[in-house]
Amino acid sequence: MTKHAFLLLALCLQSPWAAAGVDWFKDEDGKTKWQHLANFSSATLIIILSITAIYLLIYSRRAHKANRELTTIKQELEQRVKERTATIDESNKKLTESNQLLESEVSQHVITSEQLRASESYIKDILTSMPLMLVGLNKEGQVTQWNRRVEELSGVSSEKALGKTLWEAYPTMTVVPEHIQQAIEQNKTIHLKQSLRSLSHFDITIYPLQGPEAGVVILVDDVSKQTTAENLLIHNDKMSFMGELASTMAHDINIPLQSILMDLKRFKNIMAATPALEQDGSDKSSQMDAIYKDMSDKGDQVSKIIHNLLTFARNRQAEKQMANIVDVMEHTVNLGKEVISISEGLMFKEVKLEWLIEDGLPQVPCYITELQQVFLSLFRHACIAMQGKLGSTGFEPTIKIILSESYDNLWVKIHHNGVGLTSDEQMRLFEPFFSNSTQAEDFDTGQHLSFSYYIITEQHQGHMAVTSDPELGSTFHMQLPINH
């Protein structure tokens, strides 16, 4: 702008107005008016200085404003630089953290991959080493898994079996395609049993895979040894129960039979004294009549015992029948009066019976003849226990029968006031007949109740227990499900 001002001044000095202005400072005679020129110059200089001062003031204000703006811009730039620097630092920090996390994840992934490979190898070793036959099939029936046990039994290696159908790889396998299809379509586990000439026994389980790829896994367990052992155990249990039953029946039959033999000896002695019989015929005749009646009664008792045994063997029902437990108990009591007697003289029909029956008892599903044998065994056990107290002052052989209902179960309690059981006898009471070779010496085999326990717990899915006191007697508790 200064350049423009000087240019304007130069033009003004060269213009005609400038020349005229110069003439204005001269007199008429042509002499210069220096005073006027000085005044004019001073005024002009003052004006120029004023304009310059104004210009400088304006320029200074603009400069200050520009400086302030520059300062503001600088501060903004510095702030932006700081922010961007902070952003870059934060980004670098995050990038560093991300790199560290990535490195950690990579390391973890490597570890996980190694663990996964180890787990896969471990699981594969388990499947391969299983003592069961394990075969994996896809939905087309092609083999996808073939463990070592299958290789041993089939003679086919896994390399040859994989990719083939099960029946191509192992033609003797009794699993049919319908079993595979049923397991996949119904999504349920199928259990099969297989026996080969009653020598080899197999449990076969087919279960569907719970994954995106349809297929099944077949587990074949060779249970031949287990089945043989179970059959042997069942056979031993049967022999044990038969031994207990035979012992009980022999005990029941022996008592009247011994009485018959004694009567025969007495009859023989009477016949040997025939002359005396002729002299005192009426007295000897009455003795012979009494002996004959006793022999007849004991023979009837033996006949009824055998009849009861045959009835028990013949009337085994295939299925449970609904029965009134009161009727079953009353029938058993009547039967016991005919067949139960103790060698020392106590007979069941001489025992006092006390009944405590709850009203409205429902019928229960049961095997009637088996329950009768249980109750007979308990009555026989009670008579043997009460025989030990005969002759005690004020003692009256008594059996209390309690029938009640509680929580969908029928409770049968039979209590006697004879000699109670010791703790050791209670522990061995329900043991099988042959479980202890020495028990016959210190515990009457006729008192074993393992057969009764088996009938209640196994055949009727109930419970049986005994509570006893050597002085007060014993109580047998039986729980029978009403709705089973």
C-alpha cells in the first residue's frame, strides 16, 4: 500500500495541477513565498504523518488480530497435533495390545490344537482298546469306526473294513439294516441280545449319533462269562432254596413219622404180651385203639404236609393274581393247624392267635401259594421259638397277626412271644441255606427264612425285616406294594 501512495504522489507532482500549485507559492514578481510553502509543507507533512499514523494504527490492530488468530491457529494446530499424537499413541498401544493378544491367542490356539490332538489320540486309544466290540456306521451302513476287539473277533482289519458296509465286512453280525434304520429314524437306543448255541452270549446296543452327520454306533459286549456266572448263581440259589424247603418239609414230616414209629413199637410190645391181653382185654384194647387213632392222625398229618408240598409245586402261577390278604392269611392259619407241630409237643393249633386287621384293606397282586409258604414258615419259626418257653410260669404261646395299609403298601406283621433272636441270628436269618457251612451246627436249618425273604423281596418287589428281643419275642415285618 505504501508503494501505491508514493506512486500517487509522483503523479500528482507531474500533473498540471501540481504546476499550478507551485505557481501559487510565488509572488506576482515571480519570487517564492517561502512562508506559504513552509506552512503548506508542514500542513501536508502533518496530514501525511496523520494518515501514516492512522494507517500504522490500523495495520497494528490488524497485525495484533492476525497474531491472535495465528496464535489461536497455532494452539489449535498444537492441540490437533497433541490429539493426533495421543490418538496415534493410543492406536499404537491398542495395536501393541492387539498384537500381544493375537500372539497369546496364537499360542493358546497352538496349545489347544495340541491338546485337541492329544485328546483325539486318547479317545481313539480308548475306543481302540475297549474290551467291547465297537463299530461306527454312517446312514448308508458303511463302517466309519472299527476297533481292535472287532478285528480280533472278526479277523478283519480296520483298513479293510472302513468304507464297506457292516455286512460285507462282518457277515455273521446279527444286526440287520432295519435295526440301523430304526435307531436313526426314531432317534432312540436299541438293545438286542444274542446267544450262539447257548454257549456265547452277547448284549448289543445300537444308539444314534447326536450330530450333523447321521449314523449309529454299535456296541457288542461278550457277556458269556457273566451270563454263565449268573446262571450258576441262580442255580445255586435254587439249590439253596430247595435245600431249605427240603429241610423244612423233612422237619415237618419227621415229627409225625417218629410218632408213628413209636406207636408201632408200642403196638409190637402189646402184641408180644398177647396172654396178658386175654386176661385184661378191655384195658389193652383201649390202649391199642388210642395207638391206632394216634397213628391215623399222624398219617393224616403227613398226608396233608405232602399235599401242601405238591400244591405248592403244582399251583405256581405265571402271573400275579389280585387276592384278599385276609383270606390268604386265614387259609394259611387253617393249613398250619393241620401240618405244623413241634417234636417236643407244641402244635400250632394249640397256639393262641390274636388278630388286628384294619378295615377296608385293598387286594394286592401276589402269588398266593408263595405267600402261603411264607406265612407257614413264619408260623413254624414262631412255634420253634415259643417251644423254648414252654413250662415258664404264666407263659401262653401267642401269635399276633397285624394287617394294615400305609402309603400304597400293605403291611403284614407277625409277632410271637417266644424266645427272641440274638443279633447274630438276626443277621444270618435271611442268608441262603448253603451260605455258611458251619451254620447247621449253631443255627437250626429249619429256622432259616431265606426262601421267604426271596419270595417277598424278589417275586413281590416288597421288603421283609425282623425286630427281636430275646425276652419279648420277635416281630416279622413284610411290606407288599398294592399297585405294582
